[in-house]
Amino acid sequence: MKILVFNDYCVVGNMAMKANISVLSQNGHEVFGLPTKIFSSNMSYKDYISFYMPNFSEIAKKIFEIKKIDAIYIGFLDDEEIFEIIKDILQKFKGKVILDPILGDNGVKYSGTTVKQIAFYRELLNFADVVTPNLTEAMLLTNYNKNFSEIEREDVEKIASNLLEMGAKQIIIKSFEKNNILNTLYFSENTIKWFESEKVELKICGTGDVFSSLVASELVKGEQLENSIQKIQTLLFENIIKQEKQDGLNEIQLENFKIGE
């Protein structure tokens, strides 16, 4: 399948678009990446610089002239002009849409996250065949007003129900930690299903990007996502526990992310 990825590109760091292209390609897809922003490095590094892709609209137009796109993956988005271009594309697009909002984690907004940025993602929910926020991002999208540390499963299900009402067809909320277990919720109009995985103490950047890329791969292959999440989590866990701890920032190693039959 041919997948167009709109996401940021970090020159240094195994995350964002770099993770999307690697994981989707390993799973047999042809991937075209158009950066919504280019960073010198992940924002965890000090003194990073960033800039927007010149001629974004013209490049997007050319991609659709050259290739028949089967799916669109949307990650980082913080510019109104680029948002309007992507929204215009989605209004005419007939394929699958995967939305992975990039807004915050662990109960805290990222330092650069704005109200306007949250509004962009809220509007794009109307086009999403699946949205894959972490719990923090899901709370921001729905303006769910409760202390992050006090969230229970019933709260997460309410948040997912709100996202469904806001337009998303399928919701996968990740990174809900309770009693040292990582919980993932799959929610659709007809299905509510929870998945558990063991928590790994090592904090690794890029795991969310890999998870959402694997979800995208399964979606465009026609798999039932509620049947795919467990094997995605198992594949992630197996890769993470093999990873050696590094000094400084630990980044996901992008090999061996092909989903087995």
C-alpha cells in the first residue's frame, strides 16, 4: 500500500517521520514523507533549531499527481497554513486516515503546544479512521478536567466516547499506567476492549511513533485493529527489553518491527 506521511522530521533522533518510514517500510508499504516541520533534533536536546518545509503545498500536489495514495498518516502539526492544506487534501481523499496527535505526555503539555494546535487536531478527528493519542493527548483533545494521577479506566472510556462523538471512527488510547501496568484502550461504536502490557522502566523516545505506525500498517492491510493491538504491544515490548541503556537520551532502535502473521 502507498502511504503519505505528514509529520515532523528530526535529523537527530529515531522518532517522528524517521520512525514512521522505517516501520511502515518494514511491513511492506511504499511510504512518502512530507515534513510538517524539520527539527535539528528531538526537543529533548538543548538548543535545537527548526523550520517549515518550503513549497509544502506544491510538493503535496506533485505527490498526488505521481502516486495513487491509499492512506494518509498525520502526526505533528503546528502551522495554520499547513493545517489548511492538509484539511483541503482530506476533504477530497477517499483512502484511510490515521491521526496521531502530538501534544503532550505524562499529564503535561509539551512546552510548544498551543490552544490553536489542539484545535487543529480536533477538527481533523472528523476525517480519522483511527486516532492514536496517549492519555494526556486524549484529555487535551476532549478538555477532560480531572487530575491525571486520579484517572481510572471508566474515565478513559468516557474520554474515548467523547472522541467518537467528535468524529473519530476508532480510538486507541495508549500510555495509561495503573499499578505498574501499561493499559491500552481500543474503542469504537461497537467495541470496547482493554489490553495490558508490562511496564518497562527504561524511558525510550519514539515508542509512541512506532506503535502508531504499526497501527497504521494493520489498518491499511484491512486487519481488525482490536485483534492487532496485542501483537503490536508484544512486538514493542520484545524490542524494548533487548535495548541497551545508553548515556543520556534513550531512543528506540528501529530494526525488527515487522509484524508476524
